[in-house]
Amino acid sequence: MLRYVKYSTLEYALEYARLGYAVLPLLPGEKRPHGRLAPNGLKDATLDPEVLRTWWQAAPAAGVGILPPPGALVLDFDDPATWDGLRAEYPELGEAPRQRTPKGGVHVFLRLPESLVGSLSASARKLPGLDLRGMGKAYLACSPTQLPTGAYSWEVPLQTPDELPLAPEGLLLRLLPPPPPPPPEYQAVNFRGVKGDRLSRRLEGLLHWACERVAAAPQGTRHNTLLNAARLMGGYVHLGLDPEKAIHALAAAGGQAGLPHPEAEATARDGLKYGLSAPLELPPEGGRVSAGHSPAPAEAREAHQQAVKLLEGLTPETWPEQRAALLEALQGLDPVSVDLLLKQAAGRVGVGVGVMQKALREHAKGDEAEPTAAKELTRLALEHSELWRDGEGGAWATLRVEDHTENWPVRSRAFRLWLTRLYYEERERPPNAQALQDALSTVEAKALFAGAEHPVYTRVAHQDGAVWLDLGRPDWQAVRITAEGWAVLPPEVRFRRSKATGALPIPIQGGGEALKDILSPWALEEAPLTLVLAWALGTLSAGPYPVLALSGEQGSGKSTLARTLQRLIDPSGDVGSLPRESRDLFIAAKHSHVLAFDNVSGLPPWLSDDLCKLATGGLLRARELYTNDDEVFLKAKRPVILNGITDYLTQQDLVDRSVLLHLPPLEQHQPEAELWAAFQEAHPRALGGLLDLAALALRELPRTRSPNVRLADFARWALAAESGYTTVGVFEQAFTEMRADAVRVALDNEPLYPMLLRLLEGGAFEGSAGELLERLNALRGGDKKPPEGWPRTPHAVASWLKRTAPALRKVGVQVDPLKRERDKRRWKIAMQKEGGEQTSQMSPMSEPRAGRTSEVTFPSPGDVSNVTANVTPPPDDISPPPGDVSNVTPHGQMSPEESRAGRIGDIDDVCDISTPHLSTQEWFEDADVF
């Protein structure tokens, strides 16, 4: 028992459920069930706390209804005067739990004796002004539900159903229905001495047999036994059986079984009427009783006993073994017995009676039974598709559509429609929903447990030294790129398609200038144009992919440039808004190769981390929807485009994985219709030019040294094809200057950085993180409010030093951890000396410091010192092309023997792709350095 005070609506609902009353959400301000949350009304009432929390999180203003169990009776007094009168007559009602309704009515909660549970009706009104509720039949609104006329409130607290007081005996006698009249005395039908022909005597004997079965029917089966017996006898009326005599005999037998006489007579009349529409024929004498389906009485008893014996041990586990024997035994029984035994079998197996009846019909047909729709659908799927699985536990089907093949998940809408069309073309009728669901489950199981495993790709695939680009066209054609050139072919790899997959045009050879033409509206200088082209070329590599971060003032065409680059490579919708959670980002990456996000003003830390994962490859593990413990794995490595006005990249790890590009204002604005018309015209040639660069990169990659930079794979890929889109050396300079400027931009967003420089003007610092914070606070002015992001504790200062040390080193600030003294970590921070070992070359945008060498180093054009034969094999995505390239049409590319400008071309089968670590001092004995 609980007194309800200061509870929220959800807390009331949870407490009702704890007490044992099923809860139902009500529409706000009404007493009706909430149609959206509980579409099935009373059937949705529940005791589950998780369901209740879900309901009231979705609709906090919903009212609370409860459905008392069968043993709990609720007296609903609409008229307060009726309540006062009955309370005076039965004073014990005043102690029972009760609540007051908004209109002044009263709900009184009582307990029914076990012998009367199920005896009262919620629809009958025995006393004026009093309705019966509860008893598992009728719900009622409860506190704190609010109606326009007021709210419900408890006057006596509610108790559990077992603790409720018993309803007064005198009151129950007034509420119970009147006792039924005694049934007429049963007299077994006696047909002895009845004269007539042999057919009439056989019909009378059959009626006598049916009446005996009805009279002996146990409680719970009486109504159905009588109905089926009457339906059977109705089938013989056309042979001369007197219908009124049959109804009278069957009704008397039903009364003997315990049915009220009016109900027994009505049931017998209805059953006989049904039987008239299905006439039956008597078999020859000594044969079966009805229509060839029931044996002679002695055989019938034996078959019935056998069926009953089989039913005794029937369970869902034993059903497959006993199925044939039970169905065979039922073949020899009359329809009434068959119906009764089938219902018992269905209850023991846990299926519907219709399923059992269908199994009996199929067993009777034997080998001639028509295959089910589910079997036919499964057969069509196996005959017309190849089933396989991916590495993430997904079931796939490769199916033939006209003159090409397509890959679709087994659970996708496209595969369902394809299978439905096959079935309709063969059967000229659609399959039912259950058959289609059963077939898909079978097909999925075959794909997962019997199919081969294949990788599945989105838009770009690397396999056996070749790059494949899915054109996204209805014919599912793709481009195969090798060191010799490229050609449009049916793909030899397995691509996935989604609603976001857009179509690329058929590429045209020799579009190098067209690739630059589509970027001409932005009038980019050589360095930024080189970075954009290198990034676009990098989208065809195997990754990692740097994030292309566009910035610039209003009117600089940032969104249009992002849209242009996305449509050039992967037309997958349009630039969109930033996702709200990690799942949304990785789902978008699953369906698109290039992601573009518009109008970025700032990135939350979780999104910055997830973009880092996408750049170099990452995995998201999440609970699968509608399950408790199953996981779904979302893996992705994708190119990303961001654009915004301000410097929105502030996290050093994301800056280190980005290509930053500041766009100047457009000098001349062009109508969008003209811009996109020009793009559509140049798109095939521009795409062809990009494919030419990819072929050049594949050919030169074995001869290209890996630079000592972050995202070295991207830089090496861009260097390999550098001669195809710019002058040799331009990419190195542009990339180095961009990275140096990116470091400076990121540090400018750190509030601690300028104060640290002011501190170091007076000389090097050596001490603990706490001492450093005190000195920085003194320089800032301790009485002033610290800026956003300013560390408040020594631990935060130490974390900042660890995180920004690589960036500080690049701008000439050396940060070194020293040994602990008295349980404190000490730090040494100093400006780097000119000519020292660890130095950094600044970009032209920063102040030059003489004598420094670049920490970001690129190989010189003639330097092949780390290209060593037979030392490091190339990775899978850049391995030498296969010998058979007969199906690849070269598109004017240089021969493999020709070297790119300034590089040696006599070593074509090996490369060094190692990325040396930066030379730094270890933070701790177990710390990672990058």
C-alpha cells in the first residue's frame, strides 16, 4: 500500500504496476486509450516497467488507466447519492480503497471470492447508478489523470489485489445474474422398433451415435461438439433425415452435457443449417460412415484410441516425429472427432487450429499435394540468384536482371519485389505476406550458412591491383582502372546500392583540362587548385582520406564547390547538415562514398573524433534495433567535405587529418542553371581525366617513395600522379605550407597558447603542471574571468601539453616531460634553438626561422634511396597489374616503362610504404607516441 503524494504520472503508473494492476496510457484530457501508444486497447495493458517508461517518455501528458485482474471488482458509482446509500447499508465499504472522480463519483476496490471469479458481467447494470469495472474485463481512469472537469484523487490508498477486502455477501447476491433454469431431463433417443427402409434406419443410427457423443462431451468442448455434430447431421438431411427430429435430439443431448436448453437448441439449429450447404453420401453397408472418411464403429474406436494416445505425448519437440502417425490416425475418424482432436493437438504444439487443418489436408493429398507458396518462393530464389554473405554477417543475393547482374541484401525491399514478381509471373497471383516472410527467412539462412563470403563495396573497390568505380547506372556497369588504362566493364567485384546511389556519366578519354575547367569558376591559384585535384584523386585510392575543410566568407562558393566535388565522384544526394549522433554518421557512410556537410560553425568533440575515424577507418558498435543483446557493426573509411565561414576545426587530431582550403570571394557570380549545365556537359570528360590520373598513380606508385607525413598513403598516391595534374614539386610545397598553416590555425584557437608564448619570452620553463598554471594565470590576470577552454586544474594543463605537444613542436616550442619528483610530473618547455635536432620549417605564411629543416619531409625527385628491391611488398590495393589485360582498353596513357618526370623508372615492382615515427622523447614508459 502506498499513499500517492508528489508523484509524477510515470511514477504513478509504475506504482500501479508494482501493486499488480496492468496499466494503459490514456489520451491527454480524455478517458479513452491512447490510440498511438496502445492501438489494441485493453490488450496492450501491461505490467512491464520498461514499456511504461517508453510510453510516458513518448507522451508525458498521457493519463493513466488501470485494468484490475479477474479477482478484483471495482464498484463505479456515477451518483454520489447511490454511494452514500449503499455505504450506509454496507458500512464495511467505507474501509475499502477508493478514489474520487472529477465529477464527484466514486470507485471502490473489492475482492471477489474465488468461486465467483468470472461470474459477474461488466456490461450488466444490476443497481441504478452503479457500474461494475475491473475483473480483467473493464479498465478505469485513475489518479493523477486530468480531465477538463478536474482530476482523479485517492481518498483511501490502493492495495494489492490480494489485500483488498472481500465484497459483502449480501451485495454480491444482488449483483449476480439469476440462476439458469434446470435443463430438461435427457432421454437417450431410442430407435428400436422404428419401422422404415434400411436407409432410414442407418440415418437414425448415425443420429443416435452423434447424440451420445454430444452428451458425453466434457466441459469446455460442449458447444463445439454439438455444433460439429449438428453440421454433420445436416449433411444427411437430403437423404431423408427429419431436420426437426435431429434438432430436438441433439439439443436434448446438449442439455445433458450441461448446456442451457435455449443455447443447445440454437446451436443445434445453426449447425444443421451449415450442414445443409454441404450434402454428404453414405458409403456402402459395412463401409465408412460419412463420405468415405469415417470407418465402421469398431474401427473408429480403435483409430480414436490411437489418436488420443499420440496426443498424450505430443509436444512442440515431438511433433515432427509424431506428425505423420497422428494425421494418419485422424484420417479414419468422423469430422466431429477430427475437429476436437485437432484443437487439442494445436494447443499442445502451440499453433493455430488452421495450421493443423492445413497439415491434415496436405497429408490426405500425399505426394500429389501442391507445394506451398513459401516453398515455391524459396525455389525461385535458389534457381534465379546466387546467395552469399559479407564479412559483417549480412545475407546477399546476386540476381540476373535482363542483361546484367545486381547485388541486393536479402532483407531489402528490392529483393522482395524481385521475388514477388517472379512468383506472380509463374503463378499469376501474388504471394501472401506470411509465405514471403517464411521464404525470406529460409533464403537468408542458406546465404549465411551455405553461401560463400565476399567483400562488398560502396562506389570504389580495390582488388587484385585494380581500382573499380561503380557508375551507379541502371545497367550496373563499372570502370576498371589499372596501370595500363581504364575501361567500362561489368564489375568483377560486388558493389552495394542504396537510395543515395546516383548515376555517373560514361567517362570520356582525355579530360585532364575538363577536370580543371569545372573548377574554373572559383579562380583558384596553383597551390589550392593542386590540393583540390589531389584530394579528388585521393577519393579513388584505398585511403586513408583527408577531410577537405573549405572555409571563406559569404559569397565564396563553398557549398557549390563541395556539391561539385561530390557530384564529380559520388552523386549521392546533396550536401547536408551535420549528423546528430555517431550512428547517423556511420549509416550515411555505409550508403555513400563521399560525405559532404554544409554550413559548419563548430564541431562537438564526439563528431570531431568520428570524423577522424572516417578519415583513417573506424568501427561503430551499437545495439541492433528491437533486440536486447545483438550488436550491429558499422565499419567505414570515407572522404569527407566540410564547409563553413569560420575556422571550425579546433581539435589537433582532426586538423592533422585534414586539407584546409580558404576560398577567396567570387569575383563573378554565375546563375546556377548555367553553372550546372556547364558541369553536366563537362562531367564525362572530367571524370575521364580523373580516371587517367588514377591509372597514372597505379603505374607510378611502385616507383614513388612514401613521404614522412601524416596520411602518408594519401600523399604518396598524390605524388605518384603529380605530373598528370600539376608541375612536379608543387604538391609538396602546397601540402607542406597548408599543414604548417593548419597547425597555426588550430593553435590560435587554444586560449593557453598565446600566454605560453609570453611566458617563454622570459626564458624556458621547468616545473610541475600546477606551477605552470599558476604562472599562466598570473600573466592572464588572476582576477579576470578565464576564457572558454582555459584549464582549471593541473591535470587539465598536463593533458593539454600531451595533446598539443606535436603541434607546438612544429611552431618551435619544445615540450618534454621530466622524471617525477615527490609524486609530481615535471615539465620542461622551451623555444627550440636554431640548428637543433628537432626543428620545424614554417610555411611562407609564418615568420621564417633560418637554419631549420622540415619535420614534414618529401623525397626529392631523384631520391630512391628507400626503394629497395624485394624488401617490402606492395599492399593489395597497389599491387602490380595482372598479366591478362586483354579486356582493358588503354586510353592514351604512358607505357609502364616511361617514368614520371624526375623519377627513375627502372624499378617497377617494389616500394617502401613505411611511415617513420617522428623523433620525440617518450612521455611515459607505457605511453604511445605519434
